[in-house]
Amino acid sequence: MNDEMSAAGLIGALELLRHPEGGWYRETYRSPETLPSVALPGRFGGDRSCCTAIYFLLEKGDISALHRIKSDELWHFHAGTTLTIHVITPSGEYLQLLVGADLLAGATFQAAVSAGCWFGAEVTGAGAYALVGCTVAPGFDFTDFEMGNRSTLQAQFPEHAALIERMTAQLSQSIP
């Protein structure tokens, strides 16, 4: 890939769509095999694909708003600059995961967000965008997706009120 490709060029070339949480995405893989609901933890309300994967592009100044899902999510750096994933665990612990190529600054090429954690992301490196891949297992289903409510999260995690304020911008996109 040409290192000089713009975010708009990648959005077009990869046929990305606007994501309800912010950013751009396209599903690239959905396992043809499914896990039956009886084999899954009780938090799942039905069968799930074994695994799913997407491209996800976030532009500087945009956010992936705080949300949570019922599966673990692995993030894989592809191109652009460093992306910071902000994670609030169910117990209230804050984790900052840096995904990118700037290994000397603490970034890694892969990071994992555990099921049930609130998380959101923003571009924090010097570039204009970050292109990552996200792999979810058991596979992603929008019924497992919950957007963070600003006032509820601030009441639950008052020590993270400023982060929650910044990472729960009102979004106009609806969830499919």
C-alpha cells in the first residue's frame, strides 16, 4: 500500500461504511461455522459465528465512542499513526492501550480488550488516521453491542468523568 494514501482514499479503496460508534468499517470475515448458544456463556442470547473481523479506520478528531460488547476484541495495526484505546473495566480500572508502529513510544501492533469492558478509541499519533483490524470471538453481533450512556457511566465511574465526557459524544448514526 502506498504510504501516502489518504484516509479518504482508504475509505474508498476498502469500501468502508460509517460506523455507529464513529469511524469507518467493513466486515472482512465471518466464520461460516457457528457456536450454538448452549456452548456459549449465558450473556449471549443465541448462536454466534466462531469469529468475525473488520477493517476499522479512525480519522484524527473523530472518536470511537465508549461502547462494550459481549466478546473479546483483538485490535491489529495496519497503517497510519498511533491509536489509543481507552478501556474501563467492570471494576473501574482504566487501561490505555496504544496500537501502532511507534514501538519506542509504547505502542504495540496488537492489543486485546476483554469482553464486558467499556472502550473507545482516538487517534493520538502525529498522522491523520489509523487503520486497524478488529477480530471478535465469539463473532460480533450487533445485539451484543451497547453504546455508553454519558450520565450512567459518569455515575458508575466518577473517577473517569472527564474521559467519559470526551468519549461519549452524541452520535447521529443508528445501530443496525
